[in-house]
Amino acid sequence: MMMFTRGPNMNLNELLPNGGIEALAGQLGIPADQARRGAEALLPSVLGGMGDNAAGVESHVNDLGGARLADNVVGSEPTQVDQGNQLLGGIFGSKDVSRQVAGHAAQSSGLSPALLQQMLPILAMLVAGHLAGRSGGQQGGLGGLLGSVLSGLGAAGGGGGVLGGATGGGSPAGGLGGILGSILGGRR
């Protein structure tokens, strides 16, 4: 089983493909540091939403192209953002939840909710495609890999690293602590 760094040392390099932040920045016409801040703020909710429906998301990711989702973003061809929006529908269930996720991420990142809403489908493609590629052939597939990632986020809950503070210190069970749990609580 592929292991992820747990605790405060978890970093974006484990969750995004090489060149992912740069591709995200280029797609949105923003500096890489802003893309990084946005990704750090959005990732706990994206991963939590994926984990809350791992089997459905795995099937959805595979239907949309699996690892090719990330390749589409970092490659030279135009990004098919509609695939990212379809993926978000499977992760969050509605555009309202996506808007709420962007609003919460804006508070912690200092970036505008509108920019974060544009970032969400591209980031979802990067994460889902990268994790699908990394899970290829592993027992448990994407769902098993998501479990490993979410366990790492739960261990990081005390703060510090890239995603530690953004999880609200909560456990991955129940929607990654307060942020995603409160947003998704109404749709269950």
C-alpha cells in the first residue's frame, strides 16, 4: 500500500502531480503562491467530500478518465473544466455546497470566493487524477488511497503543516471536522 506522510509534514506534492500548482496558477492567471494558498484552503474539503463517498467517487473518476484528469490540467491541451464540474457534483452533490466550500476557504486563504470557485473544478481534476494514477493496481484502489490520505489529515489536525490547520483539528470521520461536516450536514 502506498504510504503518505502523516502529520504536519504532509505536503501538496503528495496530493498533486508535478507541476500541478504551476498549472493551476496558469489556468487562472494568478501567481503560484496564490494558487498554493487556494489549494491548501480547498483541499481538506475536496478530500473530505471524496472520502465521504469513496466508492461513488472512484467510479465517477474512472468514468471521467482517471489519471488523465490530472494530465488534462498539466498538459498543453485546453483543460476540460466541465469534467471538473461533473466531478465536483459527485463530491459535493450541489453547486451550493461548492460555493460554501469556496466561502470557507476564502476566510483562511485571503483569496476571493469567486477565484476559489474557479479553482475548485481544476483542483478536483488534479487531485482525483493524481490519486487515481497513484492508486492504479493497489488493493482497495482509489478508496483505499483516500483512506490513507484522510488518516494522514486526521493525524495532522493539530496544526502546522500544509493541511493540518485547515482541517479544523477534526477527525476525517464525519466530513473532516467542522468545515465540511457543517457544510454537508444539511444534505445527508
